[in-house]
Amino acid sequence: MIAALETHGLTKAFGKAAPAVNGVSLNVPRRAIYGFLGANGAGKTTTLKLVLGLLRADAGSIRLFGQEAARERGRVGSLIETPSSYDHLTGRENLDITRILLGLERREIGRVLAIVDLAHAADQRVGSYSLGMRQRLGIARALLGDPRLLILDEPTNGLDPDGIRDMRVLLRRLPEAGDVTLIVSSHLLSEVEQVATHVGLLHRGRLLLESPLDALLGGIASVEVDTDDRVRAATILIDAGFAVTAASDKLLVAAADPAEIAALLMREGQRLSHLTRHRPSLEGIYHRHIALAA
Ligand code: ATP
């Protein structure tokens, strides 16, 4: 299937500094919610600006929907950095400015306001909006013209817990509404874990990892276990071929089934005092990859 976005060897340096984006090859499948992860300064915004044509790459190529990027940018909507709106105008009037510039019909405004759940506040001045409402207005603006790819740079930045929850609900809803692909940059791993179908991890300008989220979080569950004789238990498990690490007050057995571990230890006369399945988290995976890259 043709990817919504594909880059090859994308590179950009500012002045003499180490490249902010260094040989980045992304592949964002259509209809994905792609969580673009990385610490502050990792190069996320720079990458997204290159994709949007707001910056020129030093090297590399960008394809949107299988075509040369320049031909397809009209199908891309974006919210990059804090959205600027006119505070003295209403939400509807702000959207109207962009709508007229894009030559769209008036009913587009009602459509995008409904998607971001702002219809009730459309005729209030933006000056009275919360930050979360402003962010949603920015997304409404990005949705004008019904883009096939939506690029949102840190949409939860600065939001309170309610605003973050509203944003999560909105992000999940967007691809359901039609053939839309979402790229959402963030440094909030637990948020991304809740909405993304795919993740890409950028570290110091390089893409360390790109994967469907399922493949990353599934299949490698481990087991936490403890017994009345931890040293003996570790020996039994290692002899049986398991990879065991000792945490401060328990053993961690990689890629294992809890029932099998319990049966093995009990057969050897061990008394279990603790047994839980240890699910991998995006945060754990993130830190492991960063540590490996160091
Ligand atoms: P953040 O979450 O803080 O925005 P980021 O991952 O989006 O981080 P970028 O904003 O892409 O990171 O920045 C990557 C690096 O490039 C940083 O070291 C930054 O200082 C540098 N940089 C970005 N834009 C410019 C610019 N216009 N001129 C010079 N350096 C820049």
C-alpha cells in the first residue's frame, strides 16, 4: 500500500552545528496515528517543517501519497507551534479568514467545528477561550479543506489534564471520520501509547526506531516473581533456559508465561510470594533504545 508519507535520508543542519535531522527515513502508513516521539531538541519540529516545505532539506527526499511532496502538499493540514488566532474575533470568524483564503464553502466551518467539538463556542471571542479550546480551534483550521494527512506538533503542550483528555478523544476520532492519516509529535509517552497505532522515535536527529505499536508492546511480556529462596529460584530458572535479571526485591524473567514459571518453581519446591505479569510500556522501550544509542 502507498504510504501517506515516506522520507529517505532526510537531513538538515543549521549553520555549523551537528545536523538537527540526520538521515531520517520515515514510513507513515495511510490511516495511521503515528506518534512521533523524542525529547526536546531531538529534531521533531525540524523534520515536520521539512515535510511541510517550511524548511529546505540539505539532503534526502520526501514523498506524500506516493508522489513528489510539492505536488501533494495541498492535501496536508498542519498545526505547528502555538496556533495564532485573533483574540478579538470569534472562533467562527477566525476560521472564516482561512476558509476564504482557501476558497472553500461556508459550510466547511460547521463541519470542522463539529469535529473538534467547538460548535457551542463558535460565536465567542477567542480571547475568552481556554488553551485547550485554542488548540482545538487550531486543529479545526488545519482540517479546513478536508486534508488527507494532518500533522500536529505537540498538540497537548501546555494543556491541563482535562485538555489532554479532550485532545486524546479528538485524536482518536479523526481517522474514524474518514481516510485521514495523523502524525502527532509528542514527548508525552503515556499519551502517545494511548492513541498511536505506530511510533517513530527520534533521538539527536536520528530515527532510532519505527514500528507498529502492537508489535512493540505485544509479545515481549515478562514475569516478575519472588520466592522464599530467591537465589535458588534464579538458578532453577536460568538452568531451565530463561533470561533472569534480579531487581531489588524480585526476579524479572524475560519473555515468559506466568503459569509456566509458577509451575516450574513449585515443582522444585519453591514457595511463591509474588507473581505478576510485567507489561512492557512505551516508556520502558523508549529508555532502552535511548540507552542503547548512547
Ligand atoms: P522541541 O520539542 O523542543 O520543539 P524538537 O524535537 O521539535 O524539540 P527541533 O525544534 O526540531 O527539536 O530542534 C532540533 C535542533 O535544531 C535543536 O538543537 C534546535 O536548537 C535546532 N534548531 C531548530 N530550529 C533552528 C533554527 N531555525 N536555527 C538554528 N537551530 C535550530
